[in-house]
Amino acid sequence: MWKQLFICLSVICIYGETKYYQEKQRNEWVHKDDGNEIGTRKSHHKGPSPPDHTKLVAMARYVLHNCDWASIATISTLPAIEGFPFSNVKSVVDGSMANSTGIPYFYMSPLDFTARDLSKNTRATILVSLEQTRYCENQKYDPEDPRCTRLMLSGKMKKIKENTNEYQFAKAALFERHPAMANFPADHDWFIAKMKIAQIAMVDWFGGAKYVPVKDYLAYNYTGTEMLQYHNQLLHKFDNDV
Amino acid sequence: MWKQLFICLSVICIYGETKYYQEKQRNEWVHKDDGNEIGTRKSHHKGPSPPDHTKLVAMARYVLHNCDWASIATISTLPAIEGFPFSNVKSVVDGSMANSTGIPYFYMSPLDFTARDLSKNTRATILVSLEQTRYCENQKYDPEDPRCTRLMLSGKMKKIKENTNEYQFAKAALFERHPAMANFPADHDWFIAKMKIAQIAMVDWFGGAKYVPVKDYLAYNYTGTEMLQYHNQLLHKFDNDV
């Protein structure tokens, strides 16, 4: 009798183990596909949550550091809309992933709208929003909800001289966050520009916009490593896929 | 002996079933959390892929219809940066989810930056990008990659008169796509604005920006139902969660 029971139980066990391995495989497929979605789902897509909304400087630095692109507003030189405010998408860094400076750096070509406008009038506003990082979507905040923090840096754009330490730093930082730049067309006369910030406006809570003191913003020592971790995970996933 | 083997195997089986149920629970948590990520992971977050890049009008209409927010550039009236180009995040619709018109509509308050600027100078540029829909991320395009389509509508902003058919249509469309608007503070003197489009610039492929004829853009009959499906799925998920 025990022998028959043993044989029956063996069959049940084998079936059970098969189900377990199928479920485990299903989980691995799901998490393998998570390559685009690093980090927990209920929280900020790319790492820890933003700082408390009352910590204006920390919040402002957090938002810029965690955005890969910005919209940059300039005064248009296009014939049909000369003098109009114009806006363009530009990939951005605020320094390297491990060394955030709060200064926005861009890789520009004289061929693009933005550089052409800036060559006549260097005034610009750079806009970044936590909607871009999926934070707002995950929190179910409308993009215009004041808790969906947006930051507007206004000032004058300035070309950085090649063969300076800042140029080397900024170029390395841009290529680190945006590896595609290494393959941008070589004959587009690329240069690096940054903003000399005159005003920082931010909406991060109810009650209207706040102004963040530029000196405090630049002096703040940002130590968050979420972007570095996120990009390392992406690289790690890429290595696994190759 | 068979009795001892049976007892041993029972213990092993119970352990195996426990692992199976843990793995199954883990899978359920993962898929429950998929509520924020409707649609397949490898494809466009919100539905079918964009049109072929050579179909400029179809592409331009697709991009605006599939974006929930835009950056809107204006000429600033803020004291520290008067005359600077400025940019802000605004939730947008181009009509209802089932009835796209290509005209961008916004819900505005005289208290916000944008409305204050527009009250002095109605010129604006509205910028939307497929980066906002996760398409570019899923394709592994850098935000500045020319295949990560961005659309710039430039023109003059105009307030829509209340008690007109257009006002009713636009308000319903805004509240449909942005239900949070129903709870925006009632004392903020909300009004609805649209753009009278003067120029449409778009980058959707290599070789520089293209200009989309405004008449053709407005006349195009956009029939994509992806936004409607996406929002219905979100509502359905909400009903299941309640």
C-alpha cells in the first residue's frame, strides 16, 4: 500500500514541479522585458521619489538631473515666424551622472533651429518636468497638476570653448548619458553650449510658482545616484542581451 | 521502508508547492502593477506605431493627438526676464479622443505664467514629441534622434467665447482627457484657448525639419482610435480596482 501511495505522490510531485518551473520561466520573461522599466512600478520610474516639495533647491536639482531632455525656448529667426517664441526638443545633461552641477549642457549644431535662433539672441528658457520621468503618470497626476513638478531655467546660452576643462567634462557627460551622440553626423560642426542662469521658476505644489535662488541652486551638493544606477542597469541588460 | 519514503516525499512535495504558490503570487503582483503600463512593452506605449515618416500630415496629426501635454513657449512678462522666451507645461487636447481636429486646446487661468504672457503678446509655439508617449524610449531612440518625432505649431493664441459650440466641444474634450480639470480650483477664472496656426515644423526623419502645410493638416481626417482605447482600458482598470 505504501508503495502505491509513494508512486502516486511521485507523479503528483513531478506535475507540481513542472508547474513551478513554468511559472518561474514566466516571471523571468516578464522581468527580462523590464529592461525598459527599471525600478519599482509604483514609484518614480528611475529610482527614489523626489525630495519633499518644501525643499526647493533639492527639488530643482533633482528634476534637472533626472531628465534626459528639455524643451528649450528661443526667439525664432524663421522667416514666417520671426520674433515668435519658439521651442525645440534638446537632449540635456546637468553634469555627469555621478557629478551633477545643476548647469544644463547641450550638444548643438549650427544647422538646428535652436542654434540658429541663439546666434541672433542668446536668451532662452529651459523647461523640464517630472512627467518626463513617468513619476507623474505613476502617481496618477495630470501633467498640469502642481505636484507634477516642472522647472524653468531662464538665462543666456553660451558656447563653451574647446580645449577647456569644462568642455571636456561636458562632452564626456553628454556622451555618457546620450551615447547616440557619438554617432551624430561628423560634419554638423557640433559645439557645446550651457546656460548662464538668471532666474529659476518652479511649480512643485499648490499655491503657485516659486523662485529658487540661483546661487543656492548652483552651490547645492547633489548626491543622488539614481541616474547612475539606472544607466548601469540598462548597460547590464544590454550586456545580457548581446 | 515505503512508508518512510512516502513521508519524505510528502515533505518535499509540500515545499515544492509552497515555492510554486510564491512564484505565482509574484507573477500576479507584477501583472497587477501593469495597470500603469497598458499595451505591449516593446511597442508604442499607447497603441499602434506612428505613420510612415514620409506621410507628413498623418504624422503631424498623430503626434498631437497622442500627446497629453505640450510645452508652450511665450514671450515672458516676468520682471526679471521680460522679453525672454519662456516655456511652460500645459495639458492639451486636439479635440475629443474620438474626434481629432488638429487644433490644440488648453484650459487656462489668468493666474498662470502662460496666460499672463499671452495677454500682452498672443504669439506662441506649441511643442509635442513622441518621447512623451514612450515610443522613442521603446525604440531606444535618443530624445534628439530625428526619428523621435517632434512637432512645433507656431501661431497666435485665441480665447474661445463661452456659450459657443466650439467652447462646449473643447471643454468636454479637455475634461474627457484630463478628468482632474473638473477639480481644479473653481475661483481661478478658467477659460479655454486655442491656437490659430501659422506654421507647422516637424522633425521626423534624417535630413532636417519639414514644414507641413497648415491647410492640409487641418483638413486631414484623423481616424486613429488608439487614445480612446487606451483611456477605456484605464477606466476599466479603475473600475476593477474600486
